[in-house]
Amino acid sequence: MPVRIGFFGCGGIAGAHFNALSQIPEAQPVAFCDIDLSRAEAAAKRFGGKAYTDWKQMLDAEKLDALYVCVPPHAHVGAEEAAAERGIHLFVEKPVARTLEKAKAIESAIAKAGVISSVGYHFRYMATTQKARELLEGKTVGMVTGWWMGGLPGVAWWRVMEQSGGQFVEQTTHIVDLARYLVGDITEVYALMTNRKLHKEVENYSVYDVGAVAVKFANGVIGAIHNTCLLNMGWRVGLDIVTPDLIVETDWGSVKATEAGKVTTYQLSSNPYLEEDKVFVHAVLTGDRSAIRSTYADAVKTLAVTLAANESVLTGQPVRVEL
């Protein structure tokens, strides 16, 4: 029996899920909602479903098993809560909300309804990440260093702090989440962020273009995560983890392990979007949630870290993370 899937948000990251779900026989996308009707109609034409511009109308008209929420941080306006109340399982793209208050409300609705939830922290589904976990098993981690360095995304809402939350909340959240997944919960942050260039060149621009965030983990590990969106060439994304006798360096397609003077590089390819979607669809079909690596409740903890960093910038002080 196929899993009937609806989409709230059909641009950007939704395309990765369209491609992945088309490779999963049990997945049946049937309804598509977007403020841009043409995007919803294009998806409906591809899969043979129906297009909407009103998510409430879609939920009322369709008998959905699952809903993918692929909207910007500020656009979480009740669809998750309404879906949960109807018993519809949820896949929500990161970050899960623009404010912790909103995320907590959605988390509560999911818990109350008992529906399955998964969040699009796809780094957790990479072969490189699983290799890093294997290498780090039993090791005492001392510190971590992470980064997300790239250019300015080509969507207007990303550049507005009130809508996206800035790069650390919207983009570098992947590295924060990866650090949490590999090392443990983050309990305190101290952040410095500023503008060097883009605020002079880009209209309606209110996010920082460089930042550095010191982090402290519950287990005593410390680290720093850096980001910038001002590069006009290439990009660099990754996380390095240091132990007394092993350094693990991760990026998109490889893991490098340095141990006793020997360097071993593991080239590992994978499609994390396909993997996370397979796991979610399987969970909806069977009720077995055990393979889901990022639940909504866990993703809220990642959001809390990134929002605490923004607070630290404003106060100039270290901020305890609300867990």
C-alpha cells in the first residue's frame, strides 16, 4: 500500500525530495502546495497529483499519510500542528522554525498526536558521517572545529534576519547538528558575528556575512564553528574532531583519519536525501521509527543552539542553551 504524501513548499530543497521519492516505489506524492502556484503545478504534473496554494485546503481535501514541510524558517504557520492533529506523519526541513517558541509548539503537537517525525538533517545519513562515528567509537574527544564557508544564496528571504535567522540558523545549522550527532549536546555558546562586505552591496540585507561561535558540550568538549557567505568562489563545509590519538576530518564526500602519524582517507559517496526519505517512508509504512536519525524533538535542540548564538551576538555574553 503506497504512502500518500503531500508537500507544503515546492521550491528549493523540495526538489531533492521529489527526486528521492521518485526512486522509492512505496512513496506516492499526491498533493502539492506553494504560494507560487506554478511550482505546485509543475510538481503535480510530474507526479500526477493536485496543486494548491492553501495548505489548509490541501489538508482538508486530501487523505494524506505524510506531509513534507519544505518552507523557509519564518513560514511555519500552523501546517505541522494541523497535520499532526489529523494523524498525518511529518517530515520537516531544517531549521524547524524561526523561533524556539514556535518550534516548541510544533514539538508539543507532534508528541500529543503521536505521529512520526523526521527532520532534514541529511548529514546524519551520509556515509562519511557513519564512518566518522565508527572511527570515534570509544575515543575521548577533546575539541571540534567546524565551518560552512560559501556564497550568498539566491533567495531574498535568506538575506533578511527576521525571516531566515541568518546563516548560522539557516545554513550552518547542519554543522551544529553534525557536531551534536557525533559529539553530544551543546550547552553553552559565545558568538561573534559581523558584516564585512555584503551589507554594502546587497539590497534588503540584514544578516551577518562572517561569524565565529565558540561552543561547550555537556560532556566537557569545547569547540568552534565558523561561517561566511561572502565567498565568490567555491565553498568549504566540514567538521574536524580531535582526540588524543586520532584526528577525524569530515567533509561532503570523504573522511580523513590521522592516527600515529598515518593518514587514511575514506572516499565515500552516498545520497543522503534518498537515505533519509527511504527511512521516513519505511517508518510510516511499518510504524518502526528506530532508523530515523533526527526526530523533530532532537532538531529543536539544534535550533536552540543556533538561536542562542544569535542572542550571544546581541548581548556580547556567553549564553546557556535552552534544552
